[in-house]
Amino acid sequence: MTTADHPTRATARSATPPQPGAAADTPTRLGPLGRLGVLAAGRLRLVAVLWLALVAGLGAFAPQVTSALAGAGWQANGSESVQVRDLAQAHFGGNASSALQVVVAADRPVDDPSVRAVVDRATALLRADSRIAEVVPPQNGVTTSPDGRTAIVLAGARADTNDMVRAADDLKGPLAALSGDGVEVSATGASVLWSDFNKANHDAMIKSEMLSWPVTLAILVLAFGSLVAAGLPLLLTLAGLAASAGALVLLNHVTPTSVWAMNFAMMFALALGIDYALFLVVRFRAALARHGDARRAVGETMDTAGKAVLLSGATVLVSLSAVMLVPAPAFRSMALGIMLAVAFVLAATLTLLPAVLGRLGHKVNAAAPPWTRRDADRAGASVAFTSWGERLWRHPLRHGIPALLVLIALAAPIIGLRTAMPSITVVPEDSSARTGYTAVQRAFGPGAPGMLQIVTPTAAADATAAALAGDPGIAGVMPARHADDGSALTMLQAMPSVDPSDPKLADTVDRLRGTLPDDAKVGGAAVENLDLQATLDAKTPLVLGVVLGLGFLLLLLALQAPLAALLGTATSLLATAAAFGAARLIFQDGHGSGLLGFTPQGFLDGWAPVFFFAMIFAIAMDYTVFLLASAKEHYEKTRDPRQAVVGALGHSGRVIFAAAAVMVAVFFTFALSGPLPPKEMGIVLGLAVLLDAALVRLVLLPVLLRLTGHAAWWSPRWLRRILPDIRFSHD
């Protein structure tokens, strides 16, 4: 749909009065973003004050972010296992899955006076904590091992799961300090596991981020060709991070927010801050070289590249919002944390960045090494990537077919991909949770760390106990416990015959839920993991469908070209599939595990398909928007498919390449982390960005645009009538 189709719109745009403070020769035919950019460029002081007030106001809460945010939330809300946990906490002295178990392992019998003294001190520590409900000393035949050398003190949960993780944070150190003289004291259980898991992974991510900063800064200088310009992404990142950190602390007062939300928010704020700043600065430089006036250059930049950035941000937000369909607090809050960071970085890009560019003007090129300008032609396009676009246009199949074959070959293993919740091996060997887990397993049997909790009406307790005892997957049943408050409920605890991470446990739980009396509910920490995995498996097709559907609709809205939107969406999906196929070879089958320093679990962690897919697709669509928006802009100007492809690569190829290089460097540093989850995240996301940028955006998608020609940009008349008139070209 062209401007000529809508004379009233064209008249309205041409009649727009010049903005206050704008240069006299600033074009008046600016859209809303162009006018916003010119307005910001003329009012740096006002924009800076507003942003300083926002960052200072929210940033005041930022120091609390690591201590205030939640450590739990890895559960399927409404599941049977969560119902069991709530019942156990309310009616059985807090003996829920979130309770703490303190394991005392000695080289002599636990009834030795010196060992009993350690048990008494551990019991006193637990009883002194207000978050602990009932403390149950070791009981012979139940929580004392057959050889008499290992005992378990049970500390019931009085607080919610997040506060119990904080209790584990506070108690595991003092409890471990009781060890000595042949006695080892370890806190274990689900709350301690998440405490150790969060600490190990948080430390690893901070270490990786520190390692990535020097590489990031070096690539930024190379990409921007100026020390001054290279600092602009950091300006956006810092503003977005400070604001989002404070917002997360405030959000945590409304709903528990995972501590992981801040880690992912930091990652996306840096990645998108770089992407958006690169795209706008490159365009600003080209406009500045043509017009010589900073505000006019800002207006043109925002009227063209600004639209692409806004569309990209909307696509990222939409992709991540689909994760909210998973009824797991940790997933929802992590997605929300990233969305907050994206929203703040996007707002800073559309207001603060044009204000700074307007003031900098030609100083944006200050401290630029002389060799950095050799790659730009008079229009600001990269000579190297323009030449690459010409080569792709002349020989599309020569380059497109190998790229397609590589992506298909990498995507093929996804067919055999298996997922499961992580095992105890994801925390360090010397962590409290793992030390206690190993001691319990050694003393009581392989299934002891994954005790099943069954809550049943008291009238059905005998039948439930009999069914448990007769199940081949159960190694033993503990004595029944009646509700403390007189409710007609009874809890039975059953020890599986296999390790909690063994796939056979899922078969046992499914079988019990089918054979136990109707009102009996099966739970326990291991079952909560199984229920979460089942929920993730069930929701994955829906999340993937929503992400793909909304991504396509956003591209269609912006491009008004169904085929181009379809090609952009399909190629993003192909790059994502290739990344997951490679992840299966590495993390499930173990190829390269020795080099990367991990022991394969035989599966990919259960949250990867949903959460990583949304993140990968958001990043892939970010590059897609930059390329297709630039291609659409050139097509609007020339109506020439060749100019669309070559011009898009010339103007956005360098941006995509540089931004991808930064993100690959950042993500791959996580492969150096000790714990497995950051390795998975770093490798999967890094491979996805590498494949998407190198094979899809810079090869396959331009080739497909070349082969489809004018058809890629065709739009039926009825569609043009219902879609808004969005143009990327600037008159």
C-alpha cells in the first residue's frame, strides 16, 4: 500500500508543523517516531533528567535484587504434587517436600554420646529458626540407617517454598560447621537443592559475564569504529538494567519473582542494547553524512530504522510473553524479568539514544581509528556486505543449498531429543544438598532421597498402604502418620526402588495414581519435578505455536507481504531447530562433553524447549526484522527485488554480523561455567545465534528473497485495505 493510495494520509504528514528546536531544513514528512526523535534531539537536558529520575527512583531498589528475589517456583501450579505439599505443610507439621533434612553421618554409631551431642546441636539450630515448624529427631527403623551410623533430623516447613530456600541459605553453613571428629553434617532436600543450584549457577553466570566484557568491548569498538559510539550500547544497557532491577524488586512484593529473572534480564539488556544502538547509529551516520545536520539525521533515522527497532522489540516481547502460558512461577517470572529489561531498553533506544545522538552530531565518530571508515560507501552501506549481496544475487543456489543442507543436517537429531528435570549432578559435588543426598542414598537405598508422599483420607489409609506395599516400584513403606490437627487425613511415605532421576520413577508414579484409592494423592519433591516436566511437555506445542503465529502476524503487519513474513518466520524456526539438534548431540549424546567439562545426563533439561525456544526465536526475529525492514525500505524506493536484497545486506549485514559476534561471545563464555545449566544455555543460545546470523540472515533468507523476487513483496488488495500503512522508506 503506497502513500499515493492514501492522499489524506500524505496530506496529513506533509502538513505536520516543524517541531520546536528542529533545524530549519528538517523534513516535515516525518512519522510519529521521526517526530519523537527530533523532539528528543532538541531536548537532551529534559530527556536526561527524566531518565535520571526514572533510573534513580527504580535503581534505589536495585541493591536488594539478589537478596529479595525468590529462589523457588520450579513447580506446576495446580498439580497433584503441589496439592500434596500444601496438605503436608498444613496438617502434618510442615513435613512437606520443602522441608529440610539434616543428615548426620558418622564413623561410629549415632547413639554414641559424641554423635548425639552433634544431633542435639543441629536440632537446636533448627528450632531457633522461625521458618522451621516441627523438628523430628532421628527415629530407629525410620530415619536411622540399618547400620546405625547415619541419622536424619527432619525440619518441617512453616514458611512458603521461597522462604524455605532462604532458610536453607542461612542454615546449611552453620549446620556444616558442626562437622568434625568423624561426623559429617549436611543439609539436604529440595529447598537445599534449589539453594545450592541457585548459588552455583549465579556465581557461574557472574563469572562468565565478567569474562565476556573485555571481548564485548573489543567487538563493540570494531563494530562501531569509534570509542564514543561504542559507549552508546552501554548507556542503554545500564539504563535498562538499573530500571529493570528496581522494577523486579517491586514486582517481587506483588508476586514471587525468580532470582534468575535478573540474570536473564542482564543478558537481554546487553544483547538488545547492542543490537538497537548498532542499527540506529549506523543509520544515523549515513544520514548525517548526507545532510550534515544532526537533528535531521535523527529524524530520518527514527523514521526508518526506529520503526524496525520498535517492531523488533515488539516481536521479542511477544515471543517471551508466550512463556506465561506455562503455569510455573519460575518460568513466568523469568520471562517477565526479560520483558521488563527489553521494555526499558526499547524505551531508552527510542528516547535517550536520539537525544544523545542529536547532541553528539559529528562527534559520534570521535576517536575512530582511520581503518574503520574504509568499509562504508557514500550511502553508509558496507562495501563488503554489498559485494556479498551481489554475489548471492548472481549465484543464489551455489550458496543457498549448502546453507540449507547444513541447517537440515543439524536439525535432524531433534527427532530423538529427550528432556527431563535435572538430576542431583547439576550441583557441585561438595555442595550440601549433594553431600547429604549421597549419604542418604548410601545408608538407606537408591530411592531414599526421593521419598514419595501420599496423602489419603484416613478411611482409605489401610487400602492405600497395601497398594503401596504391593507395587513393584516401591522398596518400602514408612509407618502411617495421622494429621496433627485431627483432620481425617493420613500421610504415608514410600521409598522408590530407583534413584529419583531414573525414568522408571515416572512409571511408578503413573501406576500408583491409577491404582491407589480415588482420593489418594501422590507427591514429594521428585514427583513435583515429574509433574513440572509433564506440564512443560503438554504446554510446549501451545507455546511454540503461539510464538510462531504471533511472530508471523507481527511481520505481516509491518511488511504487508505474506510471503516475506512467512519466509522470515520459517527460517527463524529452521535456525532454532538446528540449534536444538546440535544440543541433542552435545548434551544428550555427550559429543564434546570431555572438551566442555561435563558429564552428560542423557537428556536436555526440561525447561529448554519452552524457555530456550522463546529466547532463541526472539533473538532470531530480531535479526529478521532488521534484514527484512531494510529490504522492504529499498523495495519501496526502487520496486527492484535486486536492490532490496543487495541494499538490505549492504545496510544491515554489518550490523547483524557485529551484533551476532557480541552475542556469540557472551553466550559461549557460559560454556566455561562449571555447572551444567549455564553450559546448556550458553551452547544452545550461542549456536542458535551463530547459525541464524551466519547461515540464515546472511545467506539463506537473502537467497529466498532472490528466488521469490517480486512475489516476496506482493500483497493482496484486501490485505492492504485492513492493515495500517507502515512504510520503512524515507522521502
